[in-house]
Amino acid sequence: MWQPVGLTLLLLGLFPWLNPPVYYISLLFTVFMYVTLATSWNLIGGYTGYLSFGHVAFFGLGAYTTAFLFNLLHLSPLLTILSSIPAGGAAALVAIIIGVPCLRLRGPYFAVITLCFAFVVELAVKNLSILGGADGLWLKSMDLPIEIARSILFEVMMVLMLIVVAASFLVGRSRFGAGLRAIKEDEEVAQTMAIDSARLKIGAFVLSALFTGAAGGIYAYYLAYIHPDIVFDINISILVVLMALFGGGGSWLGPVIGAVLLTLINEGLSTFVRAELARIIYGSLFIIVTIYMPNGIIDFFRKRR
Amino acid sequence: MNKVLIVQSLFGGIMMGAAYALLGIGFSLTWGVMKVIHISHATFGLLGAYLAYTLLQRFQIDPILSLALTVPLLFAVACLIYRFLIRPITRAREVIVSSMILTFGIAIILQNLILIVWSPDPRILNASYSGQVLVLGPLYFQYPRLIGFAMSVIGVLIITLFLKRTYTGKAVRAAWQSPDAAQMYGVNFGRISMLTFGIAVASAGAGGVGLAFLYSFDPNSHNLWLIYLFLVVILGGVGNVMGTFWAGQIIGLITGLAMAFLPYQWVNLITFGLLMIILLFRPQGLFRSEV
């Protein structure tokens, strides 16, 4: 079973060096990014059942940390790869600060407060002139030919995706993951079973923010220009939630499938029909999935078999 | 700082608060009674505003009179949506989560239908009395704003009276307090839910017209409206109609004050920050729970 997966990954890794049209590199990069985002979101949203609508804040913070450090320190191209570490670190730090009070809230209240948090961070960044304010920030391009720079970033995003999916897989099998699932089932009962729910929740939230921030950092390099409207776009938050739940939030595979499918569907629709119509079809998809596949498409097909 | 300007701004805030209260009451009821978080609520409000706009431009029907057409229409549409989309998910274990995603899908569809029909340009309601002003000493009030304010207050009163005085309204309150007990006393929960949803969406249409009297609107307006809905409804206590109204007034006064002193982009920052603080310290709302 693992041989075809390994072969596919190898081919994907070689893909940008075969000189394909830029569009396909860009499409695959987007797929990798959304798989990363949906899988990291799933740690807190899917496993633990705490719906965060604020993950775009971590994504944007990662992007801005990278851009800021890059412009300040003038890193060399190879160190670029390491830059996703401080990007993720900054996001994780903010996640600790915001997570401790917010994770006491449950259900819709948690969803709303994280949504608000995303708006507050976006507005704050827009109004801070040191971060470029509403003008955005430019990243100086690397001293490499653009094709090579693009391919490097492609590989970096792919590696990050593999790390995140592996982490999600391992968490799902560990005691930590079992604790998170217990919290999702019934938090009170979990606590009476001596599960330290506060610590587990923070752990999942911070890990999730770390990966999301790292992805944001790489994305900033890939775009070479960031603006609050792009990296703090609330639709990214919502899309990530939908991808994870579309595939099925309970397992590590769900968000992967959901992200791949929805990114491709979205891309295909916007190529063939006008944008408004594409979004109407997209919206109908959410309705159909919630009514007929409440546990995600993975679960739906598993039952069919 | 000019005192007149501050007072003027505070009155503006109160009017805004009343419109958000009318928009928010239905949201609060659907959340409280049905445990459904209706993300497309504000989008239906926006649809109400656009319908009023078209009826005014095409047929010269006054926005207040056109409510007689749009409110029943929205009620009927809402009943259909309830029957075919909401009811299938109300038995799911995680109604709140699935309802958020499902109604988010409805919001996307509606917003893009609005885009196709009305284009992305911002619109304003230009009634025959627009531009007329009531002058009271140093203060002046635009007629459309006063009419929108009166409409919002009357709308809130009608819903309150319905809930307190009529048998059906009492059944809605009973279903909010305890669905199981209400059913044992002969309340048909499915029918009450459909009715609640219908009234909620219909009143959202009226609330949207109320907001359209105050501000220009475009196909994206419902996103900001939705944040204000959450703010007003959570501050007022979920399911609490009068609480929602007073919360609207409080938010309106705070926003009005902020608008008098701060540039516009900081006003929203204050609103969102405020919502976060309320959620952290008093997620059950400011007021005693009572429908």
C-alpha cells in the first residue's frame, strides 16, 4: 500500500524540475498549502472539537514575521528555508497567549471569539505603519533565477506538508490524541477520568498554530509581496474549516482528502464558469455535505463499502 | 471637542443599535430555541434591503410599505429552507456545528445571487423624504433615519408582544426553556421551530431595511452585520429578546462615542475587542435569562 504513495510523492517532488507550465506548479503549491493548513487545523478543530475560525490570524502572523525578519536581517537564500521556524514560533507564542483564556469557552462561543481575534489582528496590522500598514510589505527576491527559487519553495512546502501530516497521524495514535478525542466526546467526563483537558487543549492549539504559521511564512516568500487583505483574508479561515470537515475531521486522512478535493474543485470551477456561479455551486456543496455526509466524505464511502 | 457633535453621534449610535436589535432578535431566537446558528441571517437581512431598494426604484413603493410584500415572501422562503435543509440536520448530534456550515453555504449562495442580480455597486435607499431634515435646536435628524429607527422599535415591540401575549408565542418560549417538557405539554416542536425560523428570517428582512435607512450597502455588507449580530445577541443573552434590544442600545452608544472620537477603522477594532472581552468574562450575556 505504501509503494504507490511513495512513488506519487517522489514524482510530485521531481515535478517542478521538469520545467512544467508555471500554472501547475502554482496549483500544486496551493494544494500542498491547504493540505498543511487543513491538517494543522484538524488537530484542534477535528480531533478536539474546538472550531477555530481564527486560524488565518496565525497564517498571517507567520507571513508577517517572515517578511519582517527577512527585510530586517537580509537573510541569504538558503536560510530562507529556516525562516518558517520563527514564523511558526511567533504564531505559536500568540497561540499560547490567546489560547489560555479563549479555550475556556466552548462550542459557538469559542468559534466566535477566534473569529473576532482574526479580525482584531488584521485591523491591528493594517494600522501599524512599521508592518507596512495598508500598503503591504515587499520581500526582496532571492539572488536565484525565479524558476529555481519557485522550485525550492515548492519543495519546502511539500516537506512541511509531509511533516504536518505525519504529526497529525502520530498524534491520532498517541495518548495525547486519545485525550483530545475524549475531550471532543464529553469534556466533563474526560476531566473526571483524570484527563488534564486544559493542558491538552493548549497543546493541540499551539501545535496547530505552529504549523499554520510556518505555512504562512513559506507562503510569504512564494508571493514575495504580502498585504493584510491577502494573508488575513477571513475566507482562508473558513475554507480551511470546511476542507477539514468536508473530508472528515475525526481522522488524519479526512483533511488531506478534503483539502485536495476542494482546492481542485474550486480551481476547476473558477476556470470553467463565471466566478459567482462557481461560488454558488461551491456553497451548495457545503449544504449537500452537511445533510448527506455529516461525518465527512471519508466516513460516507467507508460505510458504503 | 464639539458637544453637539458628540450628542449627534450618540443619537446615531442609538438608531444603529435599534436596527441591529431588530436584525438580531431573530438570530437570537433561532439560536436559543432551535440551537441553530444561522450564519446566513444577516444575508437575508441584506436581501430584504435589496428587495426594498428594487421595489422603490422600479415601482416607487415606499420601503416601509414594501415590507408588506417582502416580509411574507421571506417568511415563506424561510419555511421552505427549514423544511428541506435545516430539519434534516436538527437530529444530528452536533447541530450547532453542522448548522453553522450549512447556513454558511446558504450565505455564499445568497451573496452571489445578490451579486448577479444587483452587481457589486453600493446602493442607498433614496425614498421621497430622503434629504428632509428635522431640526431640533442645534441637533438635526434626517427623516429616513428617524423612520428606520421607529420601524426598528415597532418591529421589536411586535415580536415581544407576540411572544408574551399569544398562545403560539408562549409555545415558542416554552420550547426555548425546555424542548422536552414543552413537547410533553403538547407543543409541536417541529412546527414551532419552522415558525421561529420563518419569523426570524422575516424580521431579518425588516432589520436589513432598517440598516439600509442608515448606511449604504453592497453585497459584502452582511459580513460586518453578522459580527454585530453576534455582539448584540451574546451581550443580550442568547434567546433573550429584550436583552437583545438593550444590548443593541449599549453597542450603539459605544459605537457612537467611538465614532465621535476615533477614525473609522479603529471603531471596528473597538467593536471586535469589546466582543472578545464580553465573551471572556460574561459569555452568558449581561441580562437575566428571560425570553
